Amino acid sequence: MPGEILLGKKVLVVDDDPNVGLLVSAVLKKYNYTVATLNHGDEVLPFLKENKPDLILLDLRMPGIDGYSLCRRIREAPDTRDIPVIILSGVAEVDARVNTIELGADDFITKPFDVRELRARINRILKRKSADTALNPLTRLPGSPAIEEEVLRRLDEDKPFAFCYVDADNFKAYNDVYGYAKGDEVIKRIAALLVEKAKAVAGHDYFVGHVGGDDFVLITGQDAAEPASKAITEEFDRLIPEYYSEADRARGFITTMDRKNKTRDFPLMSLTVAIVAPRKQHHYAKIVESAAELKRYAKELSNRRGSIFVRDRRI
């Protein structure tokens, strides 16, 4: 529902007026929040050493440490700098708003406040934080929880779609020879390539997620899966030599230790894309398992050259 608030979150209310804490607690506890209230500024930092709320509602004028100092210290401490802070204050001057935002506050609500507005603002900030933490820090693509959520949504809608598992072949060897910084460049280029080609082929009907490392997922309509995979694999084979030295490009391989500590020649990187078409009765774990099996099959094909995409034709 559009106005529904996120469940199971922990909120700290810091206000010298006990009635504010009681009101906020009454509003949020209806949505299964855990609410803690403090009435003195000096209590906040010791509390945060033992507890990490999902959001802090902070008054500016309190006994002990005031809200300005608390906001600054919350943002400076590594353990608390990522906690969203909403200023809830009777101070209505523009300077107060500007100062607290410069100190790192996420929002400013003036007393007296409407509980519906407060609830909506808390919901918006926590949803944004949840989305941010679900993104892969390197590629800024959605991670595993968001991938599963997208698959379950599409299964629930009972519309045909394709789940494409994308994996870079010989990426570890590249990392070992060229270093993690160059490896990160390749990962970011793969991410951009997936989005670019999926958008070109599927329009708005696509989802790209980053499982981690060199593993990605592309979800799109069934008709778009193979054209998108073809465009992705062909473009990857065209651009990947640029990430190797001239000598390695000429040889067509690099030499390094494998996982068994034996010296081996590794071809230039390629992509393997495994395409499965889930049905409504399929479970998410089964879809991932099928894609992983298909990916292993494709990687072991003896006659393959360069990137490849394969579709699960099993009934």
C-alpha cells in the first residue's frame, strides 16, 4: 500500500518533552516499531554505544548536549554516521533548518506536527536507506535481496519472463595478473553493458542485479532474453581485449596459477549467460539452481570460443 510504513524497525525518540515521546511511540508502535525514548541529551551517545536504531527523531533544545551537537557527533562517529536523523523541533527559523541539514540531518519537521506527515517522512527515509544498502557498492546495482524480490514479484504476476545468470569466465586469473583495481573496472563495464543492451532490446521491461563478484542477473521478457544476451556477449567480446596489454592480446591468453596452485594459460575473459524461463510454480531457489546448472554446462563445452549464451530447453 502506498502509505504503508516499513515494519520491524527501531526508532529512537530524543525529546525533553515526555509527551512527544509518548505520542510518537503510540503512532509508530501500531506499525510494530520498537520505539525507545530519551529525554536528556547526555543519554544519547551512551545509548548509541550499545544500540543502533534504524532512525533517530531528535529535538534541538534539550538539557545536556543539544540537538545540534548530537547531530554533528552522530555523523562523525563511524558506527552511527549512516543512521538517518530527523530533526523534530519547535525552532522554526530558517537558520535552524539550514544548520541542521549542513550538520547531516536528513529532514526537519516543525512542532506541532501532523502524525500522518511524520509517518510518511519516516517511511520515505527508511525506504530510501533500505534501497541504498541493498545496492552493490561497486556497481550500484541491486543485490541478492532485490533480485529475489523481483523474481517473486514476476512469479506472482504470472507473466512469462526469463532469468539470465551472467558470469565472467577467467575473471580470477585476470584479477591475479592485473590487480583488483583493473578487475573492478571490468566489473563496472559489465554492469554498464548489461544495462545498456537490456534497455536497447527490452525497453523498460528489464531488471539488472549484481549478485557479487563477477556474477550478475538479467531479468526480462522471454522474447527479449536471447536478443539481449546475443548483444551483450558480442559486445563484450569486442571490448574486452582493451583491458589487456598489447602482448597479452596478441597471445590471446595470460599465464598464472590456478586454484590448485598449478601454472596455467587462461584465455581472455568471456561471458557465460544461462537463460531459464521460470514458471509460476517454481521456487526462487530452484530457478537459481537451474541457472547455475546450465551455466556449468555452458562453461564446460569443449568447442566454445569466446562468450556464449545458452537457454534451458528442458520441459
